[in-house]
Amino acid sequence: MGEIPREPPGYQLRSELLQQLEVTATREGLAIVQALTGLRGVGKTHLAAAYARKCLQSNWPVVAWIAGESTDQIVSGLSVLASHLGLSDPDHDTATSARAARSWLETTDVPTLLVIDNAEDPNDVLPWVPTSGSVQVVITTNKHSFGNAVQSINVSTYSSGQAIEYLTQRTGLEEAQAAKSLAEEVGFLPLALAQAAWLIKIRGYTYSQYLELLRTTPVAETLLAAQGDTYPHGTAQAVLLAVEQVEASARDCVPRQVLEAISLLSPGGVKRFSLSSMFHDISSAKLDRSLGDLADASLIAYSIDRSTVIAHRLVQRIIRDHGAATGSIESVTENIVQYFLRSRIPRAHSWEERVDGFQLVEQIAATSRHIQMSLAQRDKDLVLALIEARVWSLYFLSEVRDDVRAISTGESIVTDCKRILGDSHPVTLDAQHTLAHVYGEAGYKDKALVRHKDLLEAYRDTYGSRHPEFDRARHCLATAYNAEGRTVESLSLHQATLGSRENSLGPDHPDTLASRHSLAHAYSSVGRHFEAVKFHEQVLADRERIFGVDHQSSFEARNCLAEAYRNAGRANDSLALHRKILIDQQNLLGADHPDVFAAREGLSWALNAMGRGEEAVAILRSATEDRARVLGPDHSSHLTSMHNLASTVSANGEYSEAIDLYRASLADHERVLGAQHPSTLIVRQSLADVLSKAERHIEAVALQITVVEKYEKSLGSDHPRTLSAKNKLADLHYSADDTAKAVSLLRSVLADRTRVLGPDHPGTLEARHGLAHALGAMGQKGEALDLHRTLASDRERILGGNHPHTLMARHCLANTYKSIGFTEEALRLHNSVLADQTRVLGEGHPQTMSSRHSLAHALSSAGRHPEALELHREVLADRERILGSRHPSTLEAHRCLASALEGAGHLEDAITALEIALRLHEDVLDGDHPAIFSVRYMLGALCASHHQEDRAVELISSVLDYRVRHLGEGHPHVLRARRTLEEISRTMRKRSGRVFLAPKFIRRSRRDS
């Protein structure tokens, strides 16, 4: 794997050095790590390549060659190795792939060679070097500091005798003293001697004649050596004389131009087809002849498969210096930059063409390092074009989710733009704008927000507050605020932006329409659904008037309006609009168009929201099958559709089928995208969630732990996604009744989110909300109450009083008051929340009905049973009318009505209500749904208290059987069911005066006790 150089013409094998590598490789134990150190041009790379070729000839299973100039190159090379080993992260998070390759190297038991060529900094290289395994690592470097950490093999220049022998063999000349003088002039460097020997032979020079030519070539004043990269001027002269001869033989300047282009590209090599594209005005035959002549002169080399052209870094440096000094390199630079711009991969195809994309990113980065600053002084237009290519690299890395490199690349672009163009140049501001979005896409929404804030001030200083660019920055800042959950600030900015755009651009300008659309969504985010509907209706009317009813943007507006109807509790309107969208798109696009599949999904969601789950699932199932047929089973849209189908099945209580669907979806995601891809991790987490709902808690927790581990490995322990996964893990512990673990983990997540994201971040508030509930379940009511109080206050301060999360926080606070016996406070707050939700959302909204449901429970707790029963009946009737009789919330209302009847002392009515509820649950849900057994338990307990012990034993025994299977021995719910059976047994013995044969579960419980 990698671009291993071929053996150059006349290569002199340095057997004593090669033997040191071979002898060391026979040792057993820890990984063998060696550094070939020495000056540039002494032959370190060719020595390592000779050893690599020998390992290949000896059938070593793995021989890998990677560039080591920077951490990015090392990580990129190891990620390619991971791909060859079948360990690559399909999201192409290169760091994750590189770590997988390193882990494989540390555990392999097969002979393996890893060459890290041209390493610069031990601190960059050594963290990625394996420390164990049957692997030999060979590092080539001109930095002797590597010798402090690994075994060093010094590769020196030729000795006088070696140089004379080499020149004699290559040229056939037997003049030892003259050969020695020539070798001294070029510093005994093998690279320079190879070029000297070639030129002597091809021109028929004597050593003295070549030496005279070498000494009179005027390069000393034009070539400047960089720090740590010095080379004898004789070497530079030898290289340039070789170039001159190749050019003379070709009778044109093509070889020089090609070599100058190679000198500006990656030292890891450039594909031959890339050179052909750069020099598209040169015939393939002439290009191949030029490359062949350059290879004969030892100025370039080929990889083993001859697909890649490689130049020694010292040759690259000399050619760059000379070309910059003479000005000849400028025309070549334009060829390269134009090639970059032509070769950019469209963002929609980034993933499919990521291998070519990564190669292009590396070439763009190399050219920028070599030429950008000097180019900025001569050709601003060309440097702007190069920056444009670098910005494409930023977008590409973000699209393929290589977030670390994307952010690093973006920071570098911004720094260079400021240095070259100035802080207020439009390109600099655009680069900062792009970087801010990349931070947001990578999950660092807090950092994105800070950058968008700074950018707004920069745009104000540069353009003023009435310029369209200022409004663009303000629009993006508003979106960033919304992503951070700061919806009130987001709404205010969107309102200001819309007003400004209407005044400056007019009501029908595309930017104005975009602002109006964003403002509609902002109203939804703060819970002001009526205003959201109003603005969405206006957006739809405007788009249909300006673009036409069949324009894509008009369909987008209709979909958003349908969602707004649903959020506002107008389920029927939402359903009707989704039906119209589907019919219109089918007529316009045909049944198999991807937009029609999306419209079918939208219709299914509208149906599901109304409790018509069977219809929703049927539509989703059909759409999923059609997507697979039309787009293929591996298409990203089909993978998403599989996940959506599983989610809808789960939402309708069919947990067994949902688990099977999620498992199939997870297998497909892992096969197509890989285990580390964000979409794969989302499916894995969804599977953990439905396993928990099915009370398969051990499996759920174990699966979520793997999600946390994968996020920690790929993103780090402080990344927002990692913290979200940990928060979900705490939720699963809570669902499994392991409240101690839930509280411990939530305290940790809360501390981390407060430190990383800040105290007012939505994630931090979410962690406080979860911790408050877990503390309440543990019986720590005082601390739970304090947390609920402060959370309600903070959410009102941050989000506003009408935001759904604020209303939910007050709702939870009211429930907490009820749980600790503060019934008057609970009733007062529940009434207040209900009034606000009715005002904001409307009477028929699901959240409003949920508040009425909670108020009914609070009334029962306060002993106000008639009022509670009346309200429970109203909630049940409304849910049946609005959501349908099969909706999970309607089934919940049946259970709660029965519980309220029991609390009011109406036992017969309660039993009748529970029997109705049980029939509905068994009809709607799959047979192993936890809610069925909850109803059976409630009904069994009621039957026992109403002297129907035989029925009670039958019901509770079935519950115990289910709980043992799903929860395991010793679970609190299992023990509770056994105790209930024991109590029924004792009651039956007392009443009958006979011995009651308890079920086997009771007998086991006594042994367990």
C-alpha cells in the first residue's frame, strides 16, 4: 500500500545499511521502530524503498508506505491502510480510521512493514507508531532528534571510495582523482552524483569538463535555503544541469514545466492522469516522453505500479527556488490552480468520490504551502483562485464528516486570508463565515455561535448595518442562536433581518422570502404556533405567486406549512395538505420520483400524529420498498426510510417488529456506511431506545454503552454528541430502575455540559431536567424540587414563557409538588400551565390534552374525585376524537380513567374500564408490549381486592412470567409481582381454610428472599 518508489537507474545498493534493517527485523517481542537519519539527498528514501521491495518479494502480507511530513499526512496514510485492511471508518473520519489501523498493527501476528517517509517532527509521528505486534516501522528523516526515541541508523553521504566507485560504474571513466573532485563539489550526495553521472554519460563529458560546467552555473545567488533544509550549491547546480540537458534533448520546455509542476505538488507523489489534466494542451505521448526523460535523469521516480510520479523533496525544493527566482514557475502555477478548480467534486457527490477528493485536498494543501505567500505578492487574482480551491477543501472535508481536518483547514485558510488580504476583505469574511458553519455542522454549536457573533460585527464595520452582506450575517447568527436553543434571541434577529430586507430588497426578493421562511420556523421554535402558521401561509402564497404552484420551493413551503399545522394542533388541516402535496407531486413528477417518496413519508407522519398508525405504517412500508426498487437498497434515502419505518412502528407500540426493523437497518447502515458513521450510531441508539421500551433493559444499556464508546473514540469525551449519548445512557439506566447509576451519570453529564457548553445551553438544561426526575425517583424529593424550580425559572428566562420547554418545565414542577404532597401548589401550577397551553397551542393540541390529563391526576391526589373523573372522561373523549381510538395517548387515557375510578372507590366501574383497556391494548399492541402487562397487573390487583382471586392469580402470574423473561430475577418489578401473588395466596387460604398451591414463581421468590 502506498507509493513505494521504483528502483532508480544505476541504483547502488548499500548492503551494510540494508543488513541492519534485516537483522533487526528478525528480533521478536515489541514492535521494531527504526529511524533512517541523514541529510536530504543521501538516499534514505531509496534505502527504505529497497527494503520495502525486498519485503514484498519475501511475501510479507502487509507492506505500507505513508508520508510523514505532518500529522495530517500520517493520519491520512494510516486511514488508507485501514481501508485496505477493511477497518476504515465509512464516514471517513480519518483519525478514527488511523487509530483502527494502529490498533491492528499493535495486535497483528503477521510480518508487517510500515514506512513513514520524510518525517519532520517526533511529536507528530511517535503517537501514531505502534508499540507492539509483529510490525517493523522504518522512519526516514533528516531530523536526528528521532534518535532520542527510537533506534537510529545514520545514512551518511557516500564515502570518497563509494562515490568514486559509483561514478566509475555509471560513466565508465577511470579517473579516480577527477571523480573525487566532482564528488566533493556536490557534497558526496548520492542524488547529485546520480544526476552528474547521467549528464556526463549522455553528453560525453569528462569529469573535469562537467566540474567546470558545474562551477560556472550561476545559481548560488538565486537559490535560498530554508531553515533546516540546506543543501550544497553543487547539488543545486547538478540538478539544474540535469534539467537543462533533458530540456535540450526534448528541444522544448515541456520537461521543465512538468518538473516545476511536480515541485509544487505533494511530496507523496502525483497521479499521472492529474498531470495530463494540468497540461491538457500537451499530448499524452509528449508528456510520457518528458516523464521518461526526467526519470532517466534521476529527477523523478515512479511508484511500483507506475501510476504515480514522485520527486525527491530536495529536487522539488531546488526546482521551486529556481523557478521562483527566474519567474518561470508562474505559468505552471496557473495551470495547477485551474486544474484544482476544474477537479472540484460537487458537494452532493463528496461521499461517493471521497478517495479522489482526499487526494485533491492533499495536492491543494501542498501547493498552498509552497507558493501561496510568494504568489500573493505577484498575482492577486491567482491567489484568490487558490484560496477558492482551499475553501472547496473545507467544504469537502465537512461533507465527508472529517471534522477535525475540516476545522484545522478552515482555521489555516482564515489565518492566511487575514495575512494576505486583510481582516475586512470580502474573501476573508466569507472564509470566516464558512468556518463558522463548519463548526456548527461538526456539533460545536457554541463555537459556531461565537464566530457568527464576531462576524456580524466585522460585517457591520466593513459594510455598515444596511448592506445585504450584513443582513446575511445577521440571518446566520439568528440561525446559530436557534441551534443553541436561544430561541428568543433568534426570533428577534430574524424579525430585524426580515424588516431590513423588505425595506432594502423589496418583499419579493429571494433573500426576503428566505427571511420570512426562517422567521416562520423561529415562531414555531418559541412555541408561537399561530404566528408560525400565519407566516408559513404567507410564504406559500408568495412563492406560488412568484415561482408558480409547481415550483420546488412552493412544494417546500407547503410541506413546512403542513408541519406548522400539525405543531399548532390542526391535525386535520395538516393531513389534508399532505394529501394534496402527494397528489400534486405524483401528477407532476410521476410515482417513482424521490420527491414523491418524501411526500408519501410526510403523509404517513400526518396520519401517525392522528393515531392512524396502521395506515401510516402501511404507507411507509410501501414507500421503503419502492425506494429500494428505484434507488437501490444501498442508497442513503432508502437507509433513512428504513429507519423512519422502524421509528413509526415503534411509536405505535409494535416493539417486537420495531426491534427487528432496527436490527436490519443497523446491519445495512454498518455494511454501507460503517460502524462509526453518524447515521449508523443514530440507528444503534434508536435500537437501544426501543429495547428499553420493550423492557429489555440489559440489552439496551449494553448497546448504548457501545454508542458512547464509539463517540468517545472518534470525537473525544467532551464533544456535544458524546455528551448527548451519555445523557441517553443515563435515561436508559433510569428506565431500567437503576436510578443510582442514572443519577451518578447525569451529575457527570451536567458538570461536563456546564463546563463545555455553558449553563444556559439546551443540553445543559436537558441534563438538569433528567437529573431532577432521577433524584425524585430515588426519593431525594427536596433536591429534585429545587432543581425543577430553578429549571422552570431558567427556561422562562432563556426561552420565554410560551416556549414548549418552559411549559414542560412548569408541568414537571407541578407533578413534583404533587408527588411530595403539596397538592394545592400542584393544582395551582397545573391550572396555570393548562391556561397558558390552551392560549398558546389551542384546546385540541396534544400537549394541552396532556396538561389536562395531569391536572386530572392532581385532582385525584387532592381527593377531588368527581372533578378528576369528569376531566379524565373529557380527556379520553377528546383523544378518541382527535387522535383516534388506537393512539398510544388514547390507550393511556383508558388506563388512567380506570385508576381514577379505583381511587374514587368505584371498584366495579374500575374493573370494567380496565377490561376495556386491556382488550384495546391487546388489539392494538404486540403481544409482548409492556403496557399490556401493566394493565393486566392493575386489573389483577383490582380483581384481588374485589374477591376475584382466581382471575387475579391468572393475570398476575402472566405478568410475573413476562417480567422474569424480560427483566430477570431480582428486578424490583419481579419481586413486586411475586409479593402480590403471595398476598393473594394468603387471602385465599384465610377465606377458604384450605392450603393454596402457589405458582412456581412464588416458591422461587421465597428461596430468592
